[in-house]
Amino acid sequence: MNNDSTNTTETATASTDLTTGIDYGESAGEGSTAGLDFERSDMLVPNLIICQSATPFCKKSDPKHIEGVYEGMILNTSTEQFWDAANTPMRIVPCHFETVYEEQTPKTSSDDRGKYQATHDKKSVIVRSAKRENGQLCIENGNVLIKKCVHFVMILHGDGQNDFEPAVLQFKSTNINASKKLCSKIAGFVIDYKGGKVKPATYDQIYKIKTKVEKNDKGSWYVLDIIPYINGKGDEPTIWAELVVKKKLHLAGESFRISVKDGTAVAAQDDGSPQDAGNADEVFDDGSYKKDGRIYDKNGKELF
């Protein structure tokens, strides 16, 4: 069995006879896709980043340096809490997922990442009309679109299910594969429940994540990886997820999902700040702004 597969739903069946107060079949109509598509918001959710050698928080010479933070760690950019995820796995509950596209100016050199301009929904006219040129998605104004997969999660502290907090993991470029792998495992997770097979909602599933090194001829960097709870041997299945059994965590995850869908939770940027107006033509009192003939809300979401 290939534990690194991102294209199959080979997650093992889990069984439960626990009296938890949770009806796992309640959201079974949506199946494992419950929590895999939702809107954006205006309540800032702390962002988790994977620290790299060039990350300002890791560099002692940088004003943003945080003592004790090194490459390979996962950092909450809002609270400055960090985890040594390269050596000790973290546990997360995936509550929601969405794919968006960041618009940025073209790179002018190897050191230029391009300047952020706006965020577009995957179904927007701008994204649907983009054309691929030289390996990039390009739009009419000359800017490029970068695909980003956004996972709203609950981070679990300690070994139990009583201490947790919301956060967001945002994947792009080299980390896209980790997002695909997580989605694959979520889609394949089923339990034996009340005499049948049920796919619990995402917020009733707990996964382990860690960071690992990847290399090519240009250097090395850290990426996120999803790791199993139990590696199957022979005919034994590989167990990728743990079931949420605490009703407090179940309700918190469900509420978090609703908050995102209803527009009361939004992901912070990589530096812990919300999207800004950049070089806006006009900024309005509520924080929304006009740029290049288009109107965006204060978080960079295109309105019209």
C-alpha cells in the first residue's frame, strides 16, 4: 500500500461503538464533502506558516525575528506560537476547504515574488478567462494568478480533544500536493456506524501533520506532509484519521464551518495581516476599495 498516494481514497474504515452524543450520520447526506466548499469572511482567523530559511521570523538580523523559531517549524503568525512539526507531529481537524486564486504582478527577477493585488474566487470571470502562458496563468491586465488551497482547521493541543483553537493552513506552489493528499484522505474516511458505513463530516476527523524536507538542484525547503496514525502491514489497513469523540470539539468544528460559510471568518495573510488595498484608486469608509475598475471588499475579495 502506498502511504503517500494523493490520487486514491484508500483510507481505512474505522469502527466505533462509543456513546459520544454525536450523530455521525447527521451530516452523512453531505458525506465526506461536508466542509469542503465554502465562502470567505471578515473575522480574521490566525494563519499557520511553514518557516523556511529565508522566513523573517527565523532570521536573527530581521526585526520580525522570534526567539526559538527555526526553519521547519510551524508558526501561528498572529499569536507567535510555534510547533517543532519537523520532529513532533501536530493534530488538526479540517473544518473547511476552498480554492482561490491570488492575483499578483509578474516576477521581474528571481528575488521578486511579485506584488499581491487581489484574491479571486475560482468561479470568477477573471479566473475562468485566464490563459496559461509559459507555465503561468495570465490575465488581460498582464498580472498572473497563483492557485491557493485554503484549509480552515482546528489545532488540537496535547493528547486529548478538549483543548483546541481555530487556524488556517494556506497551500500554494510546492505545498499544493499536501493539500491534495489531505483532501484525498478526507474523502476516503469511513466508519462503521449503526450497522452501516458512514462518511463523517470533515470536522469529525482528526489528522496528523508534520513538515519534511524536499530538495532539487536549486536547493531545499520544508513542505507539509500528512502522516498516518497506523501504517498497515500485509492485509492490515493503514489508518489515516482519528474520529472526533468529544461533543465540544464536534460543535466547535461545525460552528467554525458555518462561520466561514456565512461570511464571519476569513484567513489572515502570511504575515498575520488581512489583505490590503495595495495601490487602490479609491478606498471607501468600510474598507472596500476600487482598483483597475473593479470593486473589492476590505479582505481583497472581488465584489463586482
